[in-house]
Amino acid sequence: MEALSYMGPNPPKGYETTLMSNAKEGSIVFVMYRSKSGPMLDLDTDPAVLKRVGIAKRGTVKYKKC
């Protein structure tokens, strides 16, 4: 599901959209940004989902197109 208003009425600079889904362990949220260097993707999800995919903690996974 796409959630254009996920960040509320005043989203951070460069915010484009949010894609959300559900897994057995909780929600999965992909927050998409655009900066001067290009598109960026941030994974913001429940701790149980992070553990399931082998990620230690929230905020440690970011994608940036090179």
C-alpha cells in the first residue's frame, strides 16, 4: 500500500512516498526520499521483522543509488 501522507502535513525535505506492507511478524515500511545525489530508500519496520531478516536495529539500513 502506498501512503503519501505517512509523514503528515509537513514531511521532511526530499520525502517522496512511503510503501507499507504486513508480514507475519509485523509491518514493513519503505520510506522513499530524493536528495541531490539521487533516490534513497529507508527501511523502517518492526523489530521482529528486522530480526527475521537479519538486521540488528532500526535505522541501520539505507539504500542509495550510486
